[in-house]
Amino acid sequence: MRRRDFEAMQQARAIGYLTGCAICGSTLHIEVHHWGERGLGQKCSDLEVVPLCRACHHRLHSVGVTERDKRKIQEWVERYGQV
């Protein structure tokens, strides 16, 4: 991982402890989630990340993203900006 990408992910995690999970607002167990659009088999940029609590992050990867989740993540990005 490039240093710039690592720093962006660390910054997103730190911001998450201040702003809370982009979906539920929890400040516990913050992880970083890639949110950008990507093609099949491609990884989105490490600059396109949002903070999620462990529970919401796990739910997104196991159950999938709901329309509400998309809306909440977009609201977070609009409010706090891209890392």
C-alpha cells in the first residue's frame, strides 16, 4: 500500500472516531470502508473511504448495501467530504 493511501485510510479512521459511523453514528470500533464505484474485479481508491462501526461494516459485507445505507454514506460524504 502506498504511503498516501495508508495515510488517507488512517485519516478516515481518525475522523470516524470524531464523527461516528457514516451509517449509525456509533464511535465504537471504527473501521474504514471503500465506498467508490468500481468495475468487476477492480479495487476503488483508498482515498474513497468512509468510517463505519464494526457492526455496520460487517452487515454491509455479509448482507449487502441497502438504499438507506447508500443515502447515509452519501450524506456523510457531503457533510465531511472525501478524505
